[in-house]
Amino acid sequence: MRLIGVGLSGINKFCGLMELGTGISSSIYYKIIDSISIAVKSVFDVVMLKAVREEKLSKVCSARRTRRYFNRKESYKEGREKNPSEKSAAKTVVAKKRKTVVKKNPAVKTQDLTIKLMKKLSRNYGLAIQRHPDSVEEMRKEIWAGFFHKISTDSNPQHSYCSETWCKYKITVKNNSVHKFKHPPALAKDVQEVLKPIYDDLTKQELLERCLGGNTQNNNESFNNCVWSMAPKHIFCGKKIVKIACQTAACIFNEGFHPVLKILEVMGVKIGSIAAQLAADCDRTRIRVANRRSTEAYKEARTKRRQAILDENEHYEEDVGIMYGAGIAD
């Protein structure tokens, strides 16, 4: 019953309503809790050892991919150094392209920091981490690409970190039509001064290293949801109950519902076909829901729903004004 968030009081009420007797005493209940704690701890240790081995293996594979990447990069540099004529020719082409970009615009428009822009910058930061889960350097480059892209102007384009997959300026350079390209209004100078220190903090080595492997806050929230389903936040739970809930949640989060059957086996419970089928059905359902939520169509629909809610709230605030906030009564 603890697995579905029901404690001693809930067990006794359930037994009474189902005509199963008067329930159990507190002493028997806490003996059962001690037995559950021992069983959960033993299965938890096994699951964590397996997770550690898998993580070490993934880091070794990631390090090998990184070494191969830098080896290819070094060999490419050596080849360019052996052929200086190609390098000088490339410089000449770039110089010619730069000459065509120079245009004077006396009335320069700038962009202020709006809620819509902040959400766009946050989304770009998350995409940079998701697109480069194996390289801190590539993460950092794409994060800074978003910043420099926003401060670029016709007289000072800063797209060296940008990718041709999304940067319109890079696409026009590739198509030899850069003279037709007009930059949108860049971020205002005061906004740039505010954002640059934030980007410096968000691109620190120790922070980005924690994001290797595509790790984001969503996984933490999913794990927290597993814990709260067994030890709800609005109900007081003792230290041992919270520990059991955390260890069980870690097992379910890593391996699915089958560790729960292992816990019951350690406690001496005989597992039947119905319990095994239940565990298999729970795992299949979880995988099916996760696959559906990971599709591009679902993500796009979810983004549109969130954007619609934000637009509605902004429209409401413009018409009615803010009804609640810090210092609003002043």
C-alpha cells in the first residue's frame, strides 16, 4: 500500500471498508516497514551498481568519439597548412564578400529585452544542449552563436559560430546573395551588457559538463514525480518512508516496474503470473507514452499550447493589468 502512497491510517480504512478486519497495529506496521526497507535497500544497491557500470561505459565511448573528432580536426589543419594557395584563395573570396556587405544606415534600430525574446533565448539554450550531448565545446559554441546572432548588424555581422541549418545570413553567404540580406534590429547596447555576464555564467565548463549525455531538468522532474507518488508532498512522512520512496523511485526510474517484483521476492513473497503481467504492462505503457511525447509532432503541439497560454496571459495583462505580484499593493 505504501507504493501507492497509503500509510497505516489508509490501510486500516481500506481493511474496514472491504470487510477485511480491523487492520493492523502500529507495531506490526513498523516491523513491516523495516522489512520493506531492508528489501528495497538490497535491490537498490544492485540497480545502482548496474547504472554506474553503464555510465562508465557511456563516458568511455564519448571520450573515444571526442578523440576521433579532434584527430580529424588536426589532420584537416595539417592538410590546409600544406596547401597555402587554397587558404589564400579562401581569404580572397571572404574579403570580396565582406566588401559587398558594407552599407551605411544612419538610423539604426535596436531590440529591447521582451518576455518573448527571453523565452526564445532560453529555448535556444536548451536546443544547444540537446543537439550536442557529447561535446562541451560544441555546446558552448552554439550557445554563444545565439547571443552573437542577436547582436549582429549589417556593418558588423557576427555569425562565425552560427550554423547553416538555421542562420539566414550563413545561407545567403552560401548562395552568394549576401548583398540582399538585411539584419533585423540588434539587441540594444544596455541589453547586451546585461546578457553577456549571464551567458558567461551559463557557459562555464563545470556547468556544461553536467549536461553531457543530454541530461536536463526534465529527468529530475520525472524522478521527483516517482517519489511524490509514493510519499506525497502534502502528507507528512518519516525519514524511513522517504528513504524507501526515493530508493524505490530510483529503481523504477532506471529499470521499470520489475525491481518492485524483486523487492517482493526478497521479502519472501511468491510472484505469480498476474503480478508479472502487471509489471510488463506498466513498462510497456511507460515506453509507449515516452515515445509519443518524444515525437516532433507532440513537441510542436506542446510548444504551441504553451505559447498560446503565454500569449493569452500577456494579452490579459495588457488589457486588465497585473492582479498579483510582489509590491503590487504599494
